[in-house]
Amino acid sequence: MTEQQTPEKVLPPVSAYDVAAVETWLEDEERKGYRAVGISGGRVLRQREEHRESRYRLQPISEKKEPLDPEREALYRDLGWEHVGVLNGVFRVWRCTDPAAPELDTDPVVQAEGYRYLKRRMLWQTAGYLLVLLALAAATLRMVADMTLLEALRETRWSEWVVRPLLGSAFWVLLLVELWLDVRNMRRLWKTLTAGIPLERPRPYRRQLWLAWISYGTAVAILVLQLVYTFPGTAGYTSSSFPQHTKEAMDWEKDRPRPEVVTVELSALDGIPENMVNWFSADRKSLPPAPEMYWTRQYADLPDGEQVFAEMAYYRLRTPALADRLEEELLEEFDGWRSWEPLAFAEAAGLDSLWWTRERGAEGDTYCTQYLVAAQGNALLTLYYHGAADLRDAGEYLAGILART
């Protein structure tokens, strides 16, 4: 090794228990000019050298952390074999550049005896991995189950409902496939050797190589997606009342929401001229369970010095069941508003339900702050409002908004 060269760490793209495939891969890499100069855990340390023909052989250790016998190493060296390192803590890797040197193992049945410890270890290790995977899967499902529909609609984005589950499912499937391949490869290896059949070399490993690349690509995609979710850098509100990851829906040339935005008009509630209404914002969002969602905020300064405003959230859900669940969660969320009167059901023509409340002590005030949850079919809206109108009388108007498709 020259002083200018630093060994490169490479993870073998094939199952370690497919012994002949690992040996073939190491030999192919050396033909390409990548010589294995050491082992670090499960990674091969390699460096660029003039390409040559070499043989690589893997021998299982017979016990945990088995030290290398100096006499054995000296004997193998005399036969033309040099020790490269220990792969994954279970295989000793040997290399030979002399094509005339004898093989290290010539009796398959005797060779199989060396795999007894490794067979037991692999079975226990696989069982441990399966338990860990089951625990992680249970924790993931618990975390998803604990999130309310309202939180999911406000805080997540489309890719978290589609791309992330697909990548996550693919990753779990690939892990299970790799575990199954380890068990299958060890079983085949054991049956072959105990039957007195030598390992077939070279062994094809292209399918395993593609599986490894797919696994690495999926893992990288999940990592990148997680970084995006952790550091979103996206526009949108981050309070509990307004959503994240929305898209702006304002037509700033006209200073009002775009035509497709479903919204309550402050001018329609209070009879205020439209030219007096100012818009804070309009945002939209779409998710698989709710293809249409809008959030709008508007206000108007009145001549008497009062300011009226309306903040609306509109949801059109995929199914009536989702709409019912979201309505329940919105009503439950209101329990934290201690300075308000309890939500009360109000009869309203054209609506399936209308729940209304106002701030305590607002009786008799010309202007008061009110809140409602209105539902019709798969659609519902919430309205946080301060003004002179009584929202309980706006049922027909709200029904017309919710009926819009």
C-alpha cells in the first residue's frame, strides 16, 4: 500500500451467507483493479492496484471472537494464502494469487462441520432481527394511530400520505426479503456441504446486486424525505389553528382569493361593501382523505372604529365517515376554549349540523366574537368571526357554500 492511497470502505452487495457469491464478488472486484487489503466489520477495505487473478475463500469461525491461530496462519501462508480479515465477525477471508496453490477446504462434509456455530448464530440473529422489526412496526403503527385526523390534515403533506408509505412499505419488504435470503442461503449451504457436494464457483450474484442497489436507494430516499420533513422550509402557518405545507391561493392583483377558493365572504355576512374588505390570506391544500381544503382570513375597518374579521377553514372529505370523524375532533378541540360558552347545537336549514358558540359576557354587545362548526354531507367548515351578525341566522348561506363542488 502506498502512502498516498487511503483504502476505500465498501459494503459487499451480496448476502454474507451466500459464501460462494461473496468470494466471486471479491474476485471480480480484483479483476477490475480493486484489491481487498482488509476488513472493517461488514465492510471490505479496498484500494486501486494493478488488476490480477486471485482466489478468495471464506471460512466460518467456530466460536464467538475466535482468535486467529498463528500456526494455522503460518501453514496457510506456506500454502500460498494470506489472511485479509474477518467479515461481519463470522467469516475469515483468505486470498491467494498463486493459481497452483491447493484449496483450503477439500472435503465438503468436513467443511460443513465448521458451519455449526455459524448456523446457530444466524438463526438466533434472524429471530432477533424479526423481533426488532415487529417492535418498530408496532411503534410506527401506534404513532400513526395516535395522530388525529385533524392533526394529519393540518400538519402533513401529500407525500406523507402516498410517497412515504410506499417507500416505508418497500423498505420493510426489502428487509424481510434480505432476512429470508440469509436463511435460505445458509440452508442451501448446509445441505450442499453435508451432502458432500463442493460449493459451485464462480457463483452468479447479479440479482443480489440489484436487490442491494434497490435497498440502498430506498434507504437514501427515506432519509432524504425525513430530512425534508424535519427541515421543511415551506410556507404556511405553524400554529394549531392553521395548516402547514399549504399553497397560496390569493390573486394579489385583485386582492382577493382566486375564483376556485371556497370561502365565506365577510361582505355577505355583514352587508359590508366589498371594497371595504381586506384579505389577509387564502391558502389551499389537498390530501388523499381531503381532496379540497381552504383557509381564508379577511377583515374590514368600519367607520365607527370597529374592526370585523372572519377566519374560515373548509374541508371536503373523501367519505361521509371521514367527515363525521373530523367534525367530532373539531368539537373536541373546542373544549380547551375556557373563556367561551359551551358549543350548542343550532337548527339551520340546509345543514346536517351547526354548532355555535360565542365568548362569555357578549350578551347584548353589538359586536361579538363567535365560532361555529357547520357540516353538510362530506363537507364542513369552521368559522371564527367578530362582527355584528348572528351566525346562527346564516345557515342557508353556509349551506350554499358547503354544497359547492
